[in-house]
Amino acid sequence: MPKFPDLCGVKHMRHPPNTDGKQRYILSPDYKAIYLFGDPVTSVISLFRRFSFKSICTQLDVDSCRCPDNMRLDEYALKGEDILGLKAHFDSWAKCNQDERSYPIMLLRYDGLWESLGDVFDFVGLNKDKIDSFPEKQDRVSKDYSIDEDTLKLLKDTYSDLTDDIAGYPLVKII
């Protein structure tokens, strides 16, 4: 599957465009956003598997003072806090009021992406005849990434509130 670099800086934005009090982006009248989210523990494991901690912090716009260059996943888990700000990131997108923006946002759970392709294609205005050209679902590599049970438990404890919050969302919701 091809990788799509974040050339314009919107792939990991902490807030939906133009909702943080700053008009940084000129958005077309038909602008739409899709916020893809999933299990935070799996996400953290995936990020650490693919990137250095410093790189993760840069992508997610986390205060660099909190991001030592070579923090490992087990060290992160021992901190017992959401240093990456995933809860705030999720809340800023999923709980963004309509009056703060001029465009719709599709909230899309990663685990329901393939089952919801019809909704996604409708939302962005693509012909559903093209659904068959969408890449097939593959198991996430982070599911098989081996980490010790203590680290996994610490991560689950750290992200339990966010995990519970996410569990309350449907596979697809347009706000």
C-alpha cells in the first residue's frame, strides 16, 4: 500500500482546521474532514514501532521539552501519563462544535473503515463503483508487535479513559 506523506501538515493536526482561534488555512466552500481514530494503546505501539519518540512528538505537535530523543515504549509506559496528548487530540476533533467550523467532519473508527467505505465514498463525493479499488484490509503489524505484559498493562491503564470514550462512538458519525 502506498504511503502518503504529510506534505501540507494536516495529517496529524491537533485541532480541526481553523478551530483553535487562528485562521491558518483558506478552506474551499466544499471542504470536508475525516478524523480516523482507533484504540489508543494500539496507536501508541504502532507509533513507537515505526518512529523515534522525538519524531512522534514532532508529528503530533507535542511540547519538545517533554520528549527526550530516545525514549523507549517501556519508558513511556512507566510514566503513566498521556504525554502524547492523545485524549486532548481526540476530544478536539470528536467534540468540536459545529459553530466553531464551517465544514462537516466524519468521525471514522479505524476498525470500521472497511465496513464503512460506502459512507466514506458518499461523504467525499466519490463514485461507489470505485470501492473495489480500495486496498484490502490487512492485519495491523502492531497487533503482532511483542511487548512485555507489564508495559501493555501500564499503557492500558494510562489510556483506559480514552479507550472507554472511544468505545462509546459508532463506527461512523458526521458532526
